[in-house]
Amino acid sequence: MRRRRPKEITAEALAAYAARKRALKGMGFASYEAYLLSPLWASIRQRKWKEDGKICWGCDEPAASVHHSSYALEVLKGDALHRLFSVCEACHKICEFFLGVKLGPGEATRLLQQRRKERVK
């Protein structure tokens, strides 16, 4: 499940991923992949899907994953569900890899919010 590093990555993304790595290490996880495979993440994801009706926040399609708008410890531990967004694979991919550039969670969330605004108009 090793993810490929994109050719281009923003400075915000690099900083966010470094902070995520430190936070997850403090929580006892060797990697983000280990966190995503953990019972903790499964529980957080299920709680968020239950809260959202498993509907994508960006486009109202069925959600397939959950996007972190931040890698703050409270978010990673599941204590801040309001900073997580149920998303379909298309919205998640569009927002995290904008024009082939890997974005940080804040940047990706801003794109997701724009997508939602366009849908709500």
C-alpha cells in the first residue's frame, strides 16, 4: 500500500506531512499507512460516515473515504470530526492532486469547499 510520491508537491503539503509524521509517531504508528489500516482509523471513519450519511461533502455522491482537513493531533485521534469530510474518490483525487500537484490538507480542503459551493449554487 506504499503511495508514490508525486513529481510536484507544495510547500504546505510538505510541512503538513512532516507534522503528520511526528504526530503519528507520538501516537505509536510507524507510518500513515499503518494509521489508515488501524482499528482507530476504521472507527473514526465509520463515525464520520454515520454523521454524514456516507454522502460526499463535495458532490453528494456516495462517499468512499474521509478527507483530513488537518493533521492536528485532535483530528488524527478522532476528537474533531468537524475537521474531517466524507468524500467520494473523484472529489478526493481532484482536491488532493490538483493539476498533477499534490496539495496539503488545507489546500485540498479549500478546493473541496469550492466544489461544494459550485454544487450548492
